[in-house]
Amino acid sequence: MSVSTSVGPRADAPVPFAIAGPAELRLGPERIGATSFTVTNLTGRPIRVRLQPRAAAPGNEAWYQVTGEREVPMAVGATLSVEVMARVPGDAPEGTSTLSLRAVDEADPERLTDGPAVAVTVPPPPPPPKKLPLVPILAAVLVLVLLGGGAFWFFAMRKQPPLNPAAPTIPDTAMVGVELKADVGRWERKPELTYQWFRCTGSTCEPIDDATADSYVPTVPDATLDLQLQVTGTNEDGALTASSNRSRVAQAPPRNTTLPALSGTPETGRTLTLDVGTWDDAVTIEQQWMSCPMDDASACTPIAGATGTTLLVGETLTAQMVRADVTATNPGGTMMLSSNTLGPIGVAKVPVPLVLGLQLGDGQTLIDALGLTANVIGQNSWCSVVLTQSIQAGTLVERGTAVTLTVAYQQFCLFLPDLGAINDRYLPFEITIPLQQGEGP
């Protein structure tokens, strides 16, 4: 069985809810059954949600009802389990109907999400009840009259253990993590009911520890197996055990409990970090960084090779917006959520270092950020001194900005890798060199 999840991009028109449900619901012979959906609040705020079962054929919507409250509050990122009961009238034809669940934001009814379609298999109508023949009834009445009080005492003193005219039923399909609610059937002679759930493989069924209520939440060990409920009715005259149909358990798709989030400074040369969020029942989690134009946040494209949890921002992303899409997968399905968006990406700036008054000796670096080195000529060398710098120390400038220094020295050679050597200069002179590129502070 495949399970689909209704999740859209969170850009200009984000999908307000994520809805997951089974692919199929098979009704029992009495044309009654139930299925469950999960609804996750993606609006980014606390809301009150209205839950509406929907059918492909308008006349069939009366077949489906939400069990419990139809309007409930939801916290940010919260997930609800919603059970929908199906009751198909006897005069409806057999075949397949389509059911889905709609979630509507009460504060803004235009913000809504329709969940995946569930194929509902409707069995043939049950046969009409047989009429009891009149002759046997009259004969029985005559016998009672003839036997008189003896017959009365015979029937009154007979033991009357419980009867179960209608067996228990459970939905034909179930999902890990979603409550499975039983219809305990119809019982006569006032029995006290007890319950035991079983996990079945083929013809072998084993009782599940502590599963002794009329409902059960399937766990991971139940996935791909069958569940069955035994109901035992007991009164003072005896006991009777009745078994339900079996329910096949599907793995639920991953469920997000904490949304993905980006952090960091959106500048070239900086590193952005992705927190993938928190997921329940995810087997794999993958991420893809996306680049988006400032004027169209829905036209995002994948950044080649950017599939980790960190991103070194390159110059090609300048003026772009950046987000990350996180995809969680397990055998039950896939869910994708987008992080927040950072940007627009700017050009990184660095502070101009203080070099004014710096004295240099043999082999010293004038300033690392300027890449200027002093080298001695001869044995007796004095120190060079930086007299002025063109940009005040501490000023934030883009990488590559040129800084001009006035330097005075005696018997010194200043070696500039890009400008060559300047020899035998004793008066102050100016040199200009750009700030180095690289990761800023």
C-alpha cells in the first residue's frame, strides 16, 4: 500500500497543512469502517482548524463523519490524528468511492489543504433479513401453552451465557502511530467485555503485551503485519469470545516535530548552517540547498553539489536568497519541508587593520591582511615605520579594497610580491595593496 503526503513549497503561497493517510479503505460486510489521517500545522502560528471529510461524488459526503470534534486548536508544528468513520447506506450500489480530508484555517478559510485520496471499497448490500415462518411460531406457542408452568421453569432455570449476534470489526487497514479504534460488535445478556489485541503472521497470532483496550496504536514492530482483536463477553452464566477481522498495518510516513532552520550571516565567504529539524520514524534524511531570486521566491533552483548541512557562500550567490529543502523518507512515504530563507546574499566586509606606527625588522610581516613583508639589505638595518594609512582602522570595507600606506625607512628593502622590490629609498614613500580575500572574522 502506498501512502502519499500533501506538502507544498513554503514560499509566497505556502501550503498551510501536511495531510497523510492510507491509500485504501475496505468496508466490512455491514458497510461500516474507519480510517485515520494525520494533519500537521505548517502555518507557522497557533490556529483553529476545521476538519471536513470530502467525497468525489457530492451525494456521498453524507457517508463520512469525523469521529470527535470537527474544529480543534493546533499549536505551531503540531500533528493531529483524525479518524473518519464510513457508513454506507444499504441502498447504495457496490463499487469504489473516493474519500479525502480537508483542513481549513478558521481564521482564514482560503488557507486550506486537501489530503490524499483514499479509495473506499463498498461491498454488495447485505441480504434482507429472513421472515420467520408463521407455522413454526404458532406451533411453539402451542407447545408453551400445553407445557404451562413446567416449560416456564425449564427456560427460566437454563444457563444463559452471552450471545454475540454481530462480531467485532476493525478497519481493514491501519498505520503505525495512528490509533486503531474497534467496533466491539453487538452483545446480548449483559456481558462484561474484555479485550486482547493480537499480532498475526500468516495463520499464527501472538497476543500483544498490555494491548487490552478497545483501541490500539500500532507500533513499528507491527508494520507489514496483521492485527486482530478478540473480545470476550462474560456474565454469571458463562463466557464467549469473538474475533474481529484482520487489519493490515502500513508504515506511517515520517512526521516532523521541529521545522528545519538556517542560521549564519548571508554574505559571500561566510558559512551557513542547516538544522534539519526533528523527525519521527525517518529512515533517511536528505537536504538540498536552493538559490532563489529576490523577486520570485517560488522560482528556486538547486545549488549544484550543495547537499550537506553547511554551505560556504560563493560569489555566484550574490544578491540571491538561499534556503534548504529537507526530505525525510521511510517505507511508508516521504515528507519534504523547506527551511526559512536567508538573504539577499551580500558582499562580505572586513575591518581595516591598524598599521599606523608599526615598526618593522628583518622578516617581519607588516600586516597579515595586507600581505606586505619587510626584508633587510645588509648587516646594519634600522626599522621602517608606517607613517599614515589611507583608511581609518576599524572601517568595514569589502574584501579587495585598496589601502595606501606611507612608509619611511633606512637601509631597508620592502618586498611586495605583486609590485616587485623597492630599493635604496630613504625618504617616505607610498605603497598600495588590496586587502586579502578569504573568510572574514
